Amino acid sequence: MRFIAATTAAALVLTACGSTGSSGAGGSDAPFRVLITGGLSAAGVLAANAQTSVLAAKAGVEDINKAGGIGGRKVELTVVDDAGDVTTAVTKLREALASDSKPDVFLNSGPSTVASATLPILKQNKVLAFNIGPTKDSADPKQFPLNFDIAPGPVDQLRGFVAHIKQKGYTSVGVIHGNSAYGQTFGAQTQQALSAAGIPMVGNEQYDVSSLDMTPQLQNLQAKNPQALIVDGYGAPVGYLLQSLQKLGWNVPLLGNTSVSATSLVSSPPPAGVLGTPQVANLLMEVFKSTSFDPADQKVNAMVTTMSGLGKIPGNLVLAYNYDVFAMLAAAAKDAGSTDGAALAKSLEKPEVQQAAGTAVVSRYHFSSTSHAPNADPDAFTFVVPSKVLNGQFGHPGA
């Protein structure tokens, strides 16, 4: 089932029964209202990723309402298609805030440009928010005290890279990244992380994401003979980068970041993708452990069962963070004895609340009073070979 999200007053609302209990301003009998926006009608992979994000939120609502809701209040989820457009996202958010059904919580489906535009509005209106498009200061409680970034950023992901590189015994590494805002941040933070870990980085090259050929940058790196190459890219640039490597005949081990693993061409066979071709023979990609099929992972498998029961999972589970939100909110409401946004935010900073949440996509978030970044542990990540994706997961035997 595909989501048909409202861009008018007739937004999709998902409800289920829940018991009553302590509450914030909405009252114990009022629903706990959550608004999520996403580029459901955007082009290509952006739409698939937004649809996965929204489907995860819908599954989170279904499961938490079966468990009694948030602070005893049943959850209503309103889905708005922002087409990945900042202006549309801002307009729809303002409309919701001015309505008689002001949201208690706001979720987005990325990208970071939407977060940059909506976070100041949410702050002004004192609305609790969870963000999967981190910006430079979105995780700073001094700037946005009611926002929590739930998508691990480069710093989190690089903990996984460092652990993997040490495990493999690589003694020199090269880096190639795009000139997007994320790519530049990833390149700079990779250099810092490798240096701090004592891993020599022999080169750090940047390519233009609009380029069709990255051969010059790759030649510069090849000349320095790294034992492995860390790769950042998303969408079409990943294909051009792999083509350029093949043209050079350079058979260096490739370590792709989560942007690479979220690019559908690496999990699709020709003609739509490159799965099974020599271009990906040397590629390993970082993913969350939840994105790699494990029959023993009960929490993730329960999430997948709910998601797939509601509709086809179009992207991989790296976009399913919003499922975790509802378990965290329920644990925070129990701790706070309230569903007031500020009270929930304070409780979300407590380690015991994060532990009690028992989240699935990221097994443990580490928010604090000084950082609202997820600060994921290194063991939250693993590296996988390219494969077909089934139910949002790599390595599924049924794919």
C-alpha cells in the first residue's frame, strides 16, 4: 500500500485505541497528536526514502497504541506530503500550528534543508520535535531545547568506520566525498576521527556532486596507494564514482557510508542498478545492524512485521528512525508523569529512560543535557556487501 498524504486539510490521520492517564496540556482524554512531513511525491529515491520514513512512523503509532499509547493517550498521526520542498513544509507546519489540532510532536523525513527551515518555527511554538535531517546546530539544546536528532550523523558513523578499519588491520586509508553540505562535513570529520584513532589518512579528495566523472580525484588517491578507500555519495554520484573506479582499474577495498547504502542502485541489478557487476565487487557499506537481516533480533523483526503489514517497505531501514520515537516518548511519559513537551524533553535526556525505551532501529540513543544528538555506539553499525533489499534489510534470505 502506498501512502497518499494530504496536502490540504484532509490529511491522513491514523488512530487506535488507548487508555487514559496523566497528560500535558492536551488533557488525558485528548489524543496525542503527531505531525510528520515527507517528500512522498518527490522524484525517485527521495520519495522511496520518505515513504519508508512515514511507514515507520505509522508502524510506531500502531505498536505504541496497542501498548497503551503515550502517557495513556492514544496517538494520532497526521501525514503531510511536503514534496521535499522547504516552502511547502513550512507552510503546512504553520497551518497545523494555527489549527485547533496543534501537534504535540513534529517529525520530519529529511532532508536537512527542511529541518533548518522548520526548527526555528517549532522552537518559537514550543513543540517537541524529532529530526532525521541533522544540521550544524540542531542537536544543540541551547539552540533547540525541544529538538532531538535521531539520525546518527558522521561522528556516530565514523565510530563504526574506525572499529572496522582496526579490525581489518588497514594501516592507511584514503577518503573521497561529495561537495554537498553533508559530504563536506563527512570529509572533515573523517579526517578528525582517523587522526584521533591513529589511522594514517593518505588523501582526502572532494568531488562535485554534479560531475559525471571523478577520475581526477581518484587518480590523486590511487597515487598514494591507500589500503582502503572510504566513500561518501548518494544517488547518481555513487554510480559515476563506481564507473570512474572501474575505468581506472583500481581494485582497492571500498568502504561506503550510510548514504551509499541508502542509494538503491547498489541493491538493484542491471539495468536499474549495478548489483552483481564488477563495479561493486570491492564494496562494503556501513549500515545499522537493524538494516542487516538477523532472524534473532526480536525488536527489529517485530517492527518489520508491523511495517510490512501496513504496506510495502520501499527503502531500506536506515530511514526508519521514526519508529523509535514512539517507544522513547512512552518511556519519557512514564518517567515524567506527564505528556508536556518540556517534561518529556527533560526525561529523554536520562540514560535510564533511553534504556527503558528498548528502541529497534538504533538500539540505544544517548541524549544528554548538553547534546541532543543520538551519539550511537560503534556496535550499532555493521558493514555489509551489496545485496537485494527485502523489507528494508540487506542480506534477507527471501530477497
